[in-house]
Amino acid sequence: YWISYGTLVGYVQRRGLLPHDHDIDIIMMTDDTPQLINISRMNFSSDYEIKVQPQWHIVDDTHRSYFLEQDINFIEPNARLFHRKTRYHIDIFPAYDFNPLYANKSIEDKQSENLTIYDTKYNWFSYPRSWTYPLKICYFSDIKVLCPAEPEKLVAFLYGSYAITTSNKKCVN
């Protein structure tokens, strides 16, 4: 897994959280989601809990449902790790070795040169695998995390080149 989306923008711009960003975003290969299911069934912490979207295997989030009775009020991320009291959370989004709209993984016989993730409007987009792998260690607010190999390229592709240095949000305080 590696930091992504707004969290990655924060890393690229200031090596930490953006002032207006209230969560952490990470991406994980979708094939690893069953491991999260196993962890979510364990009582691994009295402070934290993992909720896995029951329909995580459905590629198109518009065909997913909310499960409010299970405290699952999200459809896009495959899972969420949250603090039980504060409800601060980490969204865990999927990445695929293939484009889930146009390919069938069962017929793929080799590792793809691309990864496919959601863009900022929850459409699928593919980009060179070399922008992510090999993952590198980086320091986000002085915490060691895994980052993609080319964070600036990924931020520019997702948000535009201006996002490498400038946020499109303004804080009013």
C-alpha cells in the first residue's frame, strides 16, 4: 500500500497534511483486500476498527450499496480504518493490475505495465506502473510511510501540474 490522492498532494506540497484535508488516503492492490477482511474480523485494537465495503469486489462503485446498519457509509473506497472515538479515518482505495472495465484478470497471463485506479471523479484511469513501483520510503509529517516512486507525476496526472505546488482550496480562518 502507499499514500495517494489528497494525502499524496500534501506530501508533494508540504511533506504533511493539507490544512483542509481531514483524512488519509492510501491505495492498496485489490488482490490484497481479502487480507483486510481477515484483519477486520479480529479484535486487533480497542481504539481502531477496519470496515471493508461488503461489495468491494464490484468494480463499478455506482453498483455498490451503503450498509448503514454495519456503519459502512462509504462506497468508493474498498475499506476504511477509523478511530472508534474521533471517527478520523484512513480510506483504502483499490488499484488493479489491469483495467477493470476492459480486461478480465483471469485471462491476463502476465503482469501489466500499467496500474488502474480511480481518478478524482471516480472514473478509472491507467498510468505507468513505474510511477508507483518500486515503492519508496518517505516522511509524511515526520512519520515513515510508503510513497509511489514518482509522486509528482502521479499528482500532476490526477490533479494537474499546478497541484505540485499549489492547492485549489483556501482556508478561511
